[in-house]
Amino acid sequence: MYLRSFMSIFFIALQLMTIGLAVAQSEPTSTPPLDSGMLTPVPPYATWEGSFRLRAGVPFAWLRQDPFSTGAVVATVPAGGAVQALVGANAGQVYDGTQWWGYVISQRGQGWVELNSLELVPNLSLETPNAVSPQNWQVNNVVRVKASVPFAWIRSDMNGDASSAGDASNILGTYPSGTRFVIVAGANLGRQIWWQVRDPNSTTVGFVEQSSLEFVRSRPNFTVSPLPPSSWRSGFSLRLKPSVPFLWIRSAPNSNAGIVYTIQRGGEVVLSGTDVQNDGVQNWRQVSLGNAPINGWVEENALQFSRIWTQF
């Protein structure tokens, strides 16, 4: 009895193994690779050359480090901006599986841009559409991030156009469309036009590209608190308070140190660092006269924030 049961189980197992082997032999051992050439459409341009500009209705375009939507942004081309096709070992037209990218150069840098944002315009000068003059904005004017711009970044310096792997370290804050700023100083010319602005809801002060901003009103209709000394940083230009007729720059952080230079009413000094020295009576800050070879210490309570010092 036990022998018949064992033989029955053996024959059933043998049949299952035979069926499995037959099925395995009927299937391919591996999936043949897809012919990627069959999936890539014909490039939009037979020859990658010539000049282009952003199509009407495209508010801006990002030039990316790599031909992908997730590539780091290296420059921003504004509405109507012009670009020139570039060729080379790592340039030309590239299809990412969804859309075509072209490698271009603009007044603000070079990188990859979606080709569906561009239109071919023969003999277009890069300077013609990109030539932008500074706005006639004044200190204390209120501006805001344009509705056509998804966000703007306040930067600590005038390097970069938008978020990128190479220059994101100078970003102080991200602000959506409609955010209002108060003009601190400007315009400064780097690779583009920059304005120094203050976020009225915080102590953040920095640079924003003019192309991301629009005018709102000449004076704030809200309160902007003075920038406290605790938020001052190296490179800030500090002005004598209106109540201070003059200020001595001293050789050391105390009232008995030698006088190095005299700052007259309304004059400015540049903060050399964030070091604060207290002589038992008041705080002292180390400053310079910008490009002049004059350095020393001044009383903190005689100063107020003015702007970010630039040599431009």
C-alpha cells in the first residue's frame, strides 16, 4: 500500500517537471533589446545651427546643465530672448524620450533648452531682444514677483540666474509669484540687471533679477522695521544715523584707541565681518571704506543698515 502511494506521488512529480520544462523551453531565455533608434523621432532641425528666440507667450526659459527637465538651471532667458545654436562633442540636439533639447548660448550663459520654447529667426543678434535697460525704480519703491514667474530667489550676491548646482549656495530665500519687496538699492549690472531688495516680513536682504520683478508703488503702505545689527553681515554698507554728526574710525574697539579716520554726517562704511567686540560700555564693529585702504573699529549704535556694498 505504501509502495503504491509512493509510486503515485513519484509519477505526479515527474509529470509536473516535464510540463515545466516544456513551458520553459517554449519561452525566450531573455527579452531582446529594443531598437532605440526606432523610438527616436527625426530631429526638429536637419542641421543644428542658426539663431532663435523664445516663442510668443513663453515668459522665460531656463538653460540647463543637462538635456533633461531635472537638469540644473544655469541661466534664465527672458521673454523674447535670443539664443544661438552651438555644436560640438557635447552639444547639438538631444531627445530625452519626451521632448527635444538644443544646446545654445545666450547673453547670460549657455546650456540646454527645450526646443518647443524656441522659434528660428535668421540673422537675429543676441543683443537685440535681450537688451534691457534698468527700470527707473528708487529706494523704498515696492516691487513684486511677476505673475509670469513661478518664483524668485533673493541671493546674497549677483551670481547665477536661478537654482543650479553651481551657485545655489548664495540663495537666501524662495518667494512665489506676487511676493512684495522693498527696493534697497540698484540697479547693479552683472550678467543681467540686479536690484537689492528687502523682504519686509523678515531680515532678508539680497539681490533679485529685474526680469523677475514689476513695479507696485512708490512707497510702502506697510511698516518695514529697521534691520537689527544681529542680522548684519560682511559686505553690508552702514550709514551714520541722522542724529550722528560724525564718527571716528578707531584703531581698536574702544573709545581710547587712536583715530584712523573721520566719517562725516551721512557717510557710509563697509562691514568687514560679523565680529562684535564689547568694551564694557558698547559694541564695536570692524569696518573699512570700501576700496580705500582704511580699516578700523566704529561704535555699532552710531550706524544703521544702508545697502549691500558693491564696486559696480
